[in-house]
Amino acid sequence: MNINTYAHKYLKPLLNQTMITCDLTCGNGLDTLFLASNSKKVYAFDLQEKAIENTKRRLKDFDNVILIKDDHAKLDLYIKEKLDLVMMNLGYLPNGDQKIITKSSSSIPAFLKAYDLLKEGGYISLALYLGHDGALKEYHAFKKVLKDFFVIERYQNKRSLLEPQLFIIKKVYRPQTHCRQKA
Ligand SMILES: C[S@@+](CC[C@H](N)C(=O)[O-])C[C@H]1O[C@@H](n2cnc3c(N)ncnc32)[C@H](O)[C@@H]1O
């Protein structure tokens, strides 16, 4: 099973029709369609006009999608409410311009801002690719960041070096640790 099919299968039981969700890379609209079908409202971002058009066409029968043509690192300018679940499917637009790829300089700020906007108990699904130019740099940058987060699921279709990887992150309550200073 590829990572996108696996992500939908894993996330579906976590969603319901009261939830606010976000797709940080709407691309051809497959994840946005999944979120629009299983939640109350979806914010969907992409930098490319072609991706916005593709998603608009795919979602023509839905009235619960807010499409935003902008860098996902600016999500906090558009979203003023808490989120239940966020999807980030990185890389390039399939059947599109392979030179327009996600880069850690914006995808990591987008991830951190999305995490801030998540409700406690909320989820981020992160699909990382390794095969295209620039992918490894983004992958290694995320691997460092993910050390500080609670990854509840990790999936790879086949265990091979360049096979895409899916991470599901859960926002958990972290009590502040109080250190008592010695006199
Ligand atoms: C792998 S595709 C997403 C696939 C999509 N989720 C789907 O279901 O079809 C990655 C997308 O990220 C978009 N992208 C690249 N950099 C971006 C950025 N800084 N902000 C928003 N979208 C970006 C690309 O234009 C591309 O459409």
C-alpha cells in the first residue's frame, strides 16, 4: 500500500464532521478531498496556480473548502482558529513542474506553526519523499525536528533507501519541568 492510501486509512477513524482540518500542500486535491469528505471545514494551501485549479475542479461539489494560493509558511495569517488535523504531503506536484518542490526553509516553519495551531490531541500527517532533487535535504531537516515530537506512527511501503516515508505526529500535553535549584 502506498503512503497516501495508508495515511487516509489511518486518519479516517480519527476524523469526524465537527473537525477543522488543513491540507498544507493541496496539489491535485486528493488529500483535500479526503479531508473535505471527513471533516467540517478544510483550509487548503498551495503555491501553484495549477494546483489550486486542480483542487478547485476536484472539490467542485464541496462548500467546506477554503483554498489559499500562498506559501504554507504563512498559514497563521489565514487561520485564526484551532485545528484538529493537518496533512503535509511534501515534494512536487505529480504531473506538474518538478522544479517547484517543497523546501525545508518553508515546510519546517509551516509544520511548527501548524503544530502551534493544533488542539491538544490533534494530529499532523507528514509524507516525506527521498527520490527527487532536494528531497534528501528536506528529509534530514525534518528528521532532526521530529526528535522533539511524539511520532505515533511511521510507515514505509517497502524498506528501501529512497522509498517515501509517512509520519503521524500527535500533539500531546507536556507538563513544564520545574527544576528546584540547590541552595
Ligand atoms: C506532493 S504535492 C501534494 C499532493 C497533494 N496533497 C494531493 O493530494 O494531490 C506537493 C505540493 O506542494 C506544493 N508546494 C511547494 N512548496 C509550497 C509552499 N511553500 N507552500 C505551499 N505549497 C507548496 C507544490 O506546488 C505541490 O503541489
